[in-house]
Amino acid sequence: MNEPKLTSPTVIKHLLDQHRIQLKKSLGQNFLADENILELITAHAALSSNDVVIEIGAGMGTLTQKIAREAKQVIAVEIDPRLLPLLESNLRHCGNVTLVNRDFLEVNFSELVRSHNTRSVKVVGNLPYNVTSPILETLIEHRNLIESACLMVQREVAEKLAATPGSGHDASAVTIFAQAYADVSKVMNVSHNVFFPRPEVDSALVRLIFLKTPRFHAPQEIFFKVVRAAFNLRRKTLKRALIQSPLLGLPSEMIVNALTQAQIDPQRRGETLSIEEFDRLARILAI
């Protein structure tokens, strides 16, 4: 008996109707429906037969099937319990897949990794647009357990993640946070036409390779506060943004002195600062 072609919109619709499942926009349920893109994602994930992979958002198991052929073990996390019967059916020939019916953001990541007798994992996933930032924060938090992450995200988010810090072009707080901990690259743009149902915007595939040590030396808490303060009021000058930020709560004289010591023009804006400049400023403010 032939396996259903899960990249076919007709097959996807038939299976969903068969199981009486109406997709929820709130869960970001847009399933990949293109075999070529599926092949490219798998290739860029750079999996080997020794890898343990965590997949965020297994959906119907389209990508899961593919990576299960490449990896040693796949932990497929899916929030929607209605999809479990479909997943179990579509993955019945994949003996190396463990299904976890949980919200990824509520999963104990460290325990999940330890329970599969591995020190590090690779992560893949087609991320729901509305929870991309908290998922990225979770991955960064557990970076010591992750070798790399290959993620489908909204194209605008991908451009921010891969922007050059300090260039001013597309740079944001998420740019600084991601690139402070990882080498980030935008692999390719992906049209909204290759998903079922079609989302309103295009996506892009990004790859993060986590670093052994971060690109900054300041205490993490103050580094994060300085970056967030600089971007929360990004229309204002750096001096004004830092002085007015409730995150820092520091007197203006201290801010001005720190900028002077760090040799940073107080009239610049946050998006023009490099990671090294943010680090220099945060180290001074931490004293």
C-alpha cells in the first residue's frame, strides 16, 4: 500500500476532512506542500545518522518522515492533540520517532534532551509566526544543549535575524540576541504559495549554529537590558533611549558618562551599534 503524499494539498485536505479537523489560525497551522522545499530543508539541516533531532511543530508528520530517514532519533513535538492520530498513522513505519503532545514552550527542554541519552541535539521546525520570538529565546537559553537549529520563520523575522548588527538595516534586539550566541544565516526565501493553507506572508529558512562562548563579556542580565532599552525607544537617540528606559532606571549623568567611556556618540541610535559596542557599554554600566 502506497503512503499518502503529504506534500499534496489535495491529500492534506482529504486527511484533515477524514479526521474532521479544522485548522486553527491561532496555532499557526500552515503545512508545507512542496516536495522540493522539503528536500532543501532536510539538506540544510545537515543531519547525520548519529543525530538526535527535536522537531518543533510536527503537524501531519511531513518533515518528520523525511528527517527520520536521516537521523538516529527524532523527538517530534506537536501541540494539537487532534493531530496525534494522523501523526501516528503517517509515522507508523518510523521506529525512531518519539511523539510529544505538548506546547514546546512548556516542555522541559533539558529533561527532554537527557531522557534520550544525548549531550546535544539539532532542532528543526516550521515555527508559528505568533510564537517565534519566545521559541527563539528558549533555544538561546538552552544553547549549550543544541548544536544547530534550522527553522522556517516569517521572512521579515529571518531578515532581522540575519541582519548585520550595527548596519541599521533591519537590525533589531532579536538580531543582537541571536548573533551574540550563534552564527546566523538566511538560507533561502520560501513563498507562501508552498503552504496549505496559504499564509498571508512569505517565509524564509534560517540556520543558527550555536557558539561555544557568546560574543559578549558583560553580565548577561545587564547586556540584555541595555540592548532592549536601546531598541524599545528606537526612534530616539541612544542617550535619550537609555535615560528614559525603565529597564535600566539609571540617572542621566551615569548614562552620559558610560557612553563617553565607551567612546559611543550619544546621538547615535541603537540600530547602529555593533555587538562589541553594546558589550563595551554594558560592561561599563555593570561596574
